[in-house]
Amino acid sequence: MIRILKNKTLLLGITGSIAAFKAAGLASQLTQAGAAVDVVMTREATQFVGPLTFESLTHRHVVTDVMALLPDSTIGHVAMAKRAHIFVIAPATAHTIAKIAHGLADDAVSATALDTRAPLVIAPAMETGMWENAVTQENVAKLVARGAVVVEPGIGRLASGASGKGRMADVDDIVDTIRAVLGRGGDLANRKIVVTAGGTQEPIDPVRVIANHSSGKMGFALAEGARDRGARVTLIAGVHSQRVPRGIELVEATSACEMRDAVLREIADADALIMAAAVADFRPAQQAEHKIKKGQAETIALELVRNPDILAKVAERRKKGNKVEDPAISPALAGGARVSGGNGRNLVVIGFAAETNDLLANARAKLEAKNLDLIVANPVPQSFGNDLDQATLIERGGAVTELPPMPKEELAEKILDFVNTLR
Ligand code: C5P
């Protein structure tokens, strides 16, 4: 389940493109994420994929005709237009885009677009010539000017067999866009949240690195969750195995030093920093210019030097910054002064403690040493790369919340709930 999609009614419009078969995956993903998905199709779309496919995936009635009634005798496309939280047309053909841009309403999809007041997302799919044609671009610009969000088509193989721009965007990118649009004005709106994710890599020589097993899952879930609640999100990512989500600013930072620079730069106008990255504590004292040869040696020694502790640097910056002593902001903060990241706003700082032993004692010590508002204590290695995490949240004021094992997306929401309480 994805919180922003749960209990939402999404209206999916499908028009006559071969990419209609991908809309089945989209309808399935959205339904499994907890949304009610109404589907409205043009006649041409039904020639590519039958309505029964969508009825089976969504367990809801599908409308293919402007005159069609729902089982309760309401007019299908009108009822769907009214109850939708968002209208997504995927795939959207050049013809449908043109009709909507001009207010024509002679099929179920364009009639619904005219009637609904829900925000409109379109994922165009067409041949390159049609997409690049000035008239299509003008029509798309008209829709954008009226508030529509376009999920740009990608480059790839088209229906004709040729390769070019016009291929419908990936389903995951469309889902990202839906989540971001639904999340506008959410409880973290007007806040900038910086999240770090993944592991750092410290070069030994041009081909070898010191690395760790972090997958980046937790940090990416936090970034996506914050975006879904309306925040402006900057994700500072080390090495990870995640898909880069839409609606988030991504900053790549491979080594600990690069990550420190990026964090100190990005927090200047931020409201919260969540350090989920697994940062290497040490790096090789020197990076060899050429690949190190094994030669005849049975052992070799690698000299390591300490990496900067990014959270400690942030704590230093906070001490030097505009000090805003306001324990009234949260009772959890009595006893500790919160200070800004330099923008005159309070910076909420959250760290993670990944430990193999003495988890809570180690986490408490880090909360103190790094002057955090909250620390998320989780056991490793079992949480690395796992979809589930069992965490304990320890607040600066001493409150401890032991959470049951849960998907990282859900844990991310709990951490973001905490950020939201510190206004
Ligand atoms: O000290 P330790 O690495 O266990 O602390 C974990 C927390 O500190 C995490 O939030 C991690 O992102 C952060 N950290 C850091 N700079 C380092 C190492 C860890 O900010 N050099």
C-alpha cells in the first residue's frame, strides 16, 4: 500500500495506441497500491486491449461509450468525472490531446476530460512525426497552460518499428507523477527536505573501492514519501540499486567527502535533513594512480584515514548558525536548543544507527553525540536490501517508540510524521 494512493479514486483514460497494453500494468499497479481505479476508454483503445482486461484488474465497471450507464443507472463518464481525485490519460494519442485542447467531447475519454475538475495528467504516445509536429506541441502547451501535467514520452521503438521520441513513458514514471500531483498541498508542502541514501564508495585505485551493502531502499522510500506529502525533496544519493524517482531533485555524491559537501550546501535552505546513507567511516589515505599489482606479496596493508562525520559537521554548522532557541516548538525538544541550517528556519536533523549489537545503547549515544532530533535504530545486516525493517525511534527528549517489522515505505511515513510534528 502507498499512503497517498490509498482510498483515492483514480480515473484512467485509455486511447488508441499500442501502448494501451502498458495501461493494464498501470491499472494493476495502482489498484494493488490501494487506489480505486475507474477506467474510461475510446473505441480505438478497445481494439488494442479489451475492457474485460481492465474490469478484471480493477474489479470495477469500465466505460467505453459516452452513452453508457453504470449499474446504478448514473451516466458512466459523468459519474467517473465527478468522483475522480485525478484524471490520467495513458496512453494519450495526438488526436485525443488535440480534442481535449479544443474542448471536443465526442468519445468517452474527451467527454470525461471536459467534465472533470480533477487535475489532468497525460502520458502521450505517438509516432515521432506526430509528437514533433508544431500543432501537437501547441496543443500540449495549451493543456500545460491550463494546469495539465505531461509525462514526457521517451525515446525507443515505436509502433511503426522505427526508433524515436514518442514512446509512452514508463509506468513507474507515470505512477510517480500521479503520486506527486496528488501530494500537492500535502502536510509537508512548502518545506524542503534533504535525504541521503545508499552507500558511499571510497576509491583504493582506479578500479577498486571500499563499499558497503546499502541498497538505498530506505532513503529512496523517505524521498518518495516526502514528495507525496508536498515537500520539495533533494535526494543526495551515493551508490544504490534503486530506480530514480520523478518529482525529486537528485544529487549524486559517491564518496563521503562528496556527500559532506553536498549536504552542507543543500541544508542552507532546508527544513529537515534525514541521513539514511551508510557513510564509510574511513577511506584509503591515498588513491593509487594505477591499478595495484598483486606481485609476489602474500599480504598488503592499506592505510585508512578517518572520513568526516557529516552529521557532526551539520551539528557544528547548527551551533554556529542563527540560533533559534524555541523549546516550545516541541516538548520533545525541551533541554536541547534547535538551531537553523542557516536560513533562519529550524532544521530538523534525523540520523540512523545501523548496529549489529547493543543497538539501543549505541543509538542513544549517537543521538547525543550528533545532536539529533531523532535517531532511527535498526539492526544490520538484516535490514540491508530488505523490503522490511524493524526499527526503534528514539527522540531527543527521550521518547522511545519500538515499531514492529514493516515495509520501508511505511517506516518512512512514520519518520515523516515525526518531521511534521516539528514545525
Ligand atoms: O556513527 P555512525 O556511522 O554509526 O552513525 C550513523 C549516522 O551517522 C547515519 O545517519 C549516517 O548517515 C551518519 N554518518 C555521517 N557521517 C559519517 C558516518 C555516518 O553523517 N561519516
